[in-house]
Amino acid sequence: MARVVVDVMLKPEILDPQGQAVQRALPRLGFEGITDVRQGKRFELDLAGPVDEAALARIREIAGTFLANTVIEDFEVRVEELTDAPGAATGSAGDNAAEEGAVR
Amino acid sequence: MARVVVDVMLKPEILDPQGQAVQRALPRLGFEGITDVRQGKRFELDLAGPVDEAALARIREIAGTFLANTVIEDFEVRVEELTDAPGAATGSAGDNAAEEGAVR
């Protein structure tokens, strides 16, 4: 089984009130030095078949027509290596140190 | 300027109605072969200073206390290479083919 990740972010020229709210809150909470925050969506799609060019083209079509609003959002499709250690003990994510090759 | 990405996903054992809605809709829309969809959040944080171990530790603290609800969510902190070509012409994201090293 293969996993493909689709990251959807607002285009740089589109105002991001959620990200701004986070960015403004950080100094109040004692965290300085963060100059900008943008918030977007991450979709993890598990595929039954192999991740070949045809599958990626199909996922790009899904992302462009259904997961992202391409008027205001950019998306990025990436293949993610799956490891057998998805969870960690203390809230942070697993031990997956796989490189993620950017695929569009 | 450096960019750090924080991915926040529901833990595997937590029900994800948003992802399920997407997964169930795909066959109706003509896309078969997607066995599971999980939806989460992606935060892009721009840092004023260098991305050293201290900065990453601070961002892990921000992520664990503020960006993610660690009772139900896992998070992952990654350093992202910044390129000068952020946007693309046609809705898909930019031409950033940088490898993203997983850093926790």
C-alpha cells in the first residue's frame, strides 16, 4: 500500500486570517522570532495500487478539482514512504525519517 | 529566512469524519482505488533567525502546546528548503523540488 500526500495552502497573495491569528498569539505566549505563519490543509491518501505516473496524474486531478480551490489555493502532491512505526509515545509523530520526494 | 513546517494529523485511532467524507465522495466522482483518506493541518512558520536545535525545540514546544491537541493529534516538525519560485501558473504549487528532511 502506498501513501500520497496532498498539501493545500492558500496562495501567497491571499490573506490568511487563521495563520495571522496564530502568528499574533505567539509573542503573547512567549515565542518570539516567528515572522509569518500560514495555515493550510494536508491530505493523506492511501492507494490500493502502485504509485505510478498514471496514479499521480489521477491524484493531481483529484487535488485540483476537489481537494483544493485553485482560484485561491495552491496544492502539492508528494509520495510518502510508509514505515511500520507510525505512532510515538508522547504526542509528537512517529519515527518516519523518510525523505519525501516532491512530485508534481 | 528559514521556513519550518508543522504537520498536524489526527492520531490513527481517532475517527476522521472529514477524511471519510472525502474518501466516500471519490468513487462517486469517478476516482477508484483510494482506500483511505485522512485530513489534517499544515502550518508554515517563517523564522527570523537560523533554524538550529534551539529554534526547533522551541517550535516543537509551540506545536505541542498550541498548534496540536496532543490528546487526539500527532505532529511532525520539518525544515523546508526555501526556493525563489514559490508560485506556479496553473493552480498546482511551485517548482520547489527540494528534499524535505524529517526533523523532530
